[in-house]
Amino acid sequence: MKEAGAYTLAQEENACVIYGMPNAEIQVEAVYEEVSLPKRAETTWMKCCA
């Protein structure tokens, strides 16, 4: 998705029960930003609607 132009986010490790998928995305540089759950909606809003 990132390669197609999407602004991609991953959930922070400390908020994950299982960090497998977010960690894999980060390892292959498929995300722009790692964010906490409370900030996820705000970050999404700011990137697509502001």
C-alpha cells in the first residue's frame, strides 16, 4: 500500500497483544509511522482530512 501512495500506520509494540504483523510491516519499511492506539484516529484524520 505504501508503494501505491497510501500513508500507512503501524500500532506501537506496547499496545499489542501480539506484535507480529506490525513488527513485520516495520521491518520491511512498509509503514510511515508507528502510533499508539489513542493517537491512531487523530493521525489518520490529520493525514487524510486536514
